[in-house]
Amino acid sequence: MLTQQKVIDAINEQIGYEFSASMQYYAIAAHFAAEALPQLSRHFFRQAEEEKDHALRFLKYVLDAGGSVAIPAIAAPQANFANAEAAIQLSYDQEVHVTQQINGLVELARSENDYITSNFLQWFLTEQLEEVSSMDNLLKIVRRAGENLWQADEYLARVGATTMPEGKSA
Ligand code: FEO
């Protein structure tokens, strides 16, 4: 096997966290759909799919490294939110937490001199920078809209949640 069992165990745990993040985003997407905010809903459906892809990337890595895949049990996601800001704050906090988890995996891989896993994890570090910053931006958009959430919804359709104007970043 290319990597230590303890690294495989930690990645299996991360598969659970990524599926858990995916389910939380599906729950938030459903919440916004029920509130007749289709762009916010679409945004979170897309995020949910991305988290599922993250889980599958980790799953493939365990297989490629010669380990055994063991997907852990996942708790039910939060289904009710006081308002849109609360749902997006939860998402932002979740992304910050996942970033800490990925940092922990990098530390573990490095402490084991496991450069293959460390290299594999670089993609996730870049992805987390993008996800934390776009969720932070979405929080600002929703706070600015206040009670007029349809404005946030329209803004998302026209501009999206990225920090830089289109065409001004790589
Ligand atoms: Fe897979 Fe957004 O962390």
C-alpha cells in the first residue's frame, strides 16, 4: 500500500465529512427552493454536487492508494433556518471547518513523509480558498439585501458569488 493505514483512516473520515457537507447543502437548497428563491437554491444544489465530487475524489484516492474504503455514518443535516443569513452563515462556518480538516490531513501526511498524499491534497487547499471566499461573498450579498432577498437572488443570477468581476481573475 502506498500510504499508511492511519492516513487512509483519516481520509475515510474525510469522505464522511464531504458527504455530510453535501447533504447540508441539499437541505439548504431545498430551504431556498421552498422560499421561492431559485438562484440561491440553484447555487446550493451546485455546491451540494461539488461536495459529493470531493467525497468521490477522496474515495478514488483510497482505492488508488490500495486502501479499503469505509464510509462512516452521517448525521442528519440541519433542515430549518431562522432566515437566509443563518443558512449561509452555517455554510460559511462549514467551509472554514472543512479547511481546518484539510489542513489537518496535510499535517498528518507530512508527518508521515507521505508526499503522494500531501501532493494529492494540494487541489483541496486551492478549492477551499475559493469556497470560503465565495461563501463569505454570498454572506455579504445576502446581508446587503436585508429583507429584500429577491435582490440577492437577482444579483446571483447576473453576477454570481465570486469576489472578482468576471474576466478580472485567472
Ligand atoms: Fe469539500 Fe467545500 O469542502
